Amino acid sequence: MWALVTADIPPVEVPETVAALGRLRQTRLVTSVTGPHNLALAMWLRTVDELHEVTAALVRAAPALRITGTSLSLRTHKIGAQVLGPDGRRTHHVRPRDTA
């Protein structure tokens, strides 16, 4: 399942925090954003219950982090898949089969 976590971090700590959070297994994207909060993380989780474990791991990895919100997507419609080669780089895209 896909999760979005928004957070605040002091601006001086953004580069170090982004690097630390990017090393977590579940993290797919860490980005600075504008608006009421300055950090957003996209994560893949196995279960809803894992969200609590992951948010605790975020704070352990970056103690100055203040989590401001979480959102879960319980179902994601697949639009295709990226096939990776042995070096971890994309080799090609596979489109989903038509179900109509």
C-alpha cells in the first residue's frame, strides 16, 4: 500500500534529513515542498499496521523531524511496470493487459 507522510524539519537540517530518510527501505520519494509543511515522503508499506512502525523509524532516523500528517491509499491501479536490468537501471516499460 502507498503512504504519503508530510513533515516539518528545520531548514538547516533538510539535506541531512533527506539523506537519512532516503535510506529507509520503505521510502520511495523524499522531497522538499512548499506550503504549510516543508517535507513530503512517499512510501510503500505491506500493511496498514506498518505505518506506526515506519513513522517511528522516521523519527529515529531524524530526531528533529515533526510528522504533520499521514495518508494511505488502500488500492493503487497499476498503469504499467518498469523492468530493471541487473545494474538496477530501467530497460523497458511493460503496459498492463487490457481487461475490457
